[in-house]
Amino acid sequence: MDALVNAFTVDVEDYFQVSGFEREIARSDWGSYESRVESNTDRLLDLLAEQQVRGTFFILGWVAERFRGLVERIYARGHEIGSHSYWHRLIYEQTPAEFREDVRRSRDVLQNILGERVTSYRAPSFSITKRSLWAAEILVEEGFEIDSSIYPVHHDRYGIPHAQRWLHPMPTPSGPIWEFPPSVVRRGGVNLPVSGGGYFRLYPQFLTERCLRSVNETHGEPFMFYIHPWEIDPRQPRLKAGTRLSRWRHYVNLRSTESKLRSLVKRFPFAPLRDVIAHKRSAPQPCVP
């Protein structure tokens, strides 16, 4: 891999499992909802295959346990498998012991399916914040080598605004872990999130692509893009859960996501997180603040 390549990532969870709806939708009731995660993820897999794009799929343990074949299909297409926790609980609402138990359960479910180690992790709703930085040490102790959970922005649910913006090895008392933050660009002294998800649905296509290109060309750094399978599903059930803001965040511009995504994967080179990190290690580039 000689050219700069970016990370394409997917958080594999269903539409009813998002943090914005968790106060009204009990985890014990998840099984009663119509599941659409298989069909939506398969559509994403086909879209990526059209452009020969491989990425990292962070899979919720609850999903993996019920849809083993989906995990196997993702893996068979050459994608990296990572953990997205088991229960999609915000880390800072757990004790360290609860977090460790959840991490182990998700990791073990995935490893039992794959027959190999799972070493990449992403927290639900990027919930490694200043209140839960202790989680990084637990991840190292549980065998994880890559994390993508610290968002360097201001947000009501997540974020460490002054955190390192670029891919970097992060020290913990138990050893280092590679941290790949969701990408931002700095405008007016503030970090503007441009990595994907709701921001990708909200922003005009040209703005997203311009900002991502600046990460590559101005700073010489790879960017990290993320998406959820439910974001390409405008026909998903409309739930009466969460606040008005939560519902707006969840449903805004679902109809245009798939077409925007097709354009994006044609314009930038992508790879799984582990490959981006291997490239970074073999060809270190200067970090521009």
C-alpha cells in the first residue's frame, strides 16, 4: 500500500438499538422488534463489493449471537471484524467491572464464530470520554490492539474536544493501544465532525468530500469514515422513542444516504483499520496540528 488509504468502518447494530432510543426501548424487548440488520448489512456488503472496498465491521455481540451467518458473510468478503460491545451500553454509565464483562462477552461471541482473535473495538456512541478513559486500559488487558472510540468534538453524549485528532498509539498503564479517532477538521478554532453517521446524512455531499480530502491533502493523514446499516434503510419503522432531537438525528436524510455513500467510495481509497495502521507503521508521516 504505497498511497494514503483511509479507514471504512461499519457499526453493525439494528435501528432499535441506538443510544438515542434506549430509555424507552428496554434491551429485554429487543427480540420483539422486527430485525432489519441482516438485509441492511447485506446491502452494504454488495455496495462495497461493487467498488472492491474492504473495511472494518464493528459488530454488536447481541447481533452476532443471533445472526451468526451474517458475521460469517462479512468475514468471507474480506472485511475485518471488530467488537461494538454486547449490549450497546454507554461506557461511562457502567462500572469498570461491568464494562470488562460486556467486552469479554462480545469478544468471545465473535471469536467463537471466527475461530481467530478479535483485536479492534469501538464503543457504543463513542463513549470513551474523560469520565471513562479507564476503559482503554481494560481493552489492552483483554487483548485489544485497536480502538476507535474517542471523538475529538463537543457533543451532548460523547467527545473529548481537545483529544488527538489523528491515528496514533495511545499509552495506558497496561500498554499502548492504537487509537483512530473519528475524523474532524478544524474551523474557527473548533473541531467540525466530518467522519460519517448523522453528519454524513446532514451535510451536503460536496462539503463532506471537501473536508475529508483536506485531511488527506492538507494534513497528510488518513481519515476514518463510519456508517450504520440502518442509515441506508429509509423504510425502517418510525419509532415513538427518544426525544424530538434524538428522532431527528436518527431519521434525517435517510433517503439520500445510499446514493451519497456510492459516490464516496468511488472517490477515496479505503481499507480496514488494521491495514491503515500497518501502512502508518511502515510509512510514518508528519502530523500537522
